[in-house]
Amino acid sequence: MVISQSEYQKLISSAAPSDAATSAESAVTVQTVSNVVLNKKLVKRIWDKKNYCLFCGQPSKTLSRHMLQKHNDEVEVLAVPSRGKSTSERRRMWKSLTNRGNFSHNCKVVSSGTGEVVVAKRSGKGKTVTVFDYVPCPYCQGMYSRYSLYRHKKRCQARPSEKNPQRTGLYLFHALCCITY
Ligand SMILES: [Zn+2]
Ligand SMILES: [Zn+2]
């Protein structure tokens, strides 16, 4: 199955429920933040965000380690460590691999109609969010709420700029290359 970003958006809009009742019954959920709140105060933030591997589709809490261990024969994984530790370029490359893996997972969830959609910025538990509230960023493929995407796009690390023309190539690659699974 092949899905591009525009097809993903079409899929969401065609699957949009006609009324609120259908939305509540939807089997597609959105990942939210799990916090422990006591007396209206945040006492513990649980960092349990899972990301999905671009290569094997498995969820992992330590995705960069997973990819280094299991997919160290992939060209893009091989390319990352050679750039040195903790540089912004290295972080940006991991982010790109992570976002693309999550986007591929989200396409499966939306097309199958069941599962949990991974978003770049999770909203608090208890808030009612549906998959229809989120759209992929055209530069990095991270899922942002419809209302915050414009803010994110302004400072998106994957956004092509005159200083970094190679990102234009990366962006075109993302935009044109359909995700195959
Ligand atoms: Zn994997
Ligand atoms: Zn972005």
C-alpha cells in the first residue's frame, strides 16, 4: 500500500465522521500525554511516548538505539553516527527518521480504521482529540494540530532555507517519495 501526504489528508477527510457520535466510537485514537495529576497539580510526567520504526514498524521508546542495533545496515542509519555526537544535524536526522516511521504507522492506522495515531505534540489526557484534528507537516511529516501547524512550520527544522539548500532536496524527497509498506 502506498500513501503520500496529500493522499493521507484525503483519507482523513473522506473518513471524517458525519456526526459527533460516530467520532466518539471511532477505533482510531490519538496518543496523549500520560501525567499523574494530584489536587490539580502535575506530580509526575510519564515519558512513555512510543515512536514507530521506519524500517520494521515496531514501536520503541528508544528508537535511535533500536535503529542502531537492528538496522545498522540501512544507508540512512549508517549516515547518522558519522556526523558526530549531539550535533543539531544529528538530531535533525534522527527526527526525520522518527517522523517518517510514525507517519508510515499513522497511514496504516488511518487506512485500517483502528489503532493509535502518533502525534509530534501530544495534548493532555482528558482532552478530546481525534485524528481529524491533526495534519502532517509538509517538511518533517510530524503530526501537528490544525491550529498549531502554521506556528510549527515557521520554525520547522526540516524547512528548506537558503542557508541549507540540501534540505530542499530532502523535502522534495519526502514530498515525492511515497511511503511503501
Ligand atoms: Zn526497526
Ligand atoms: Zn515540520
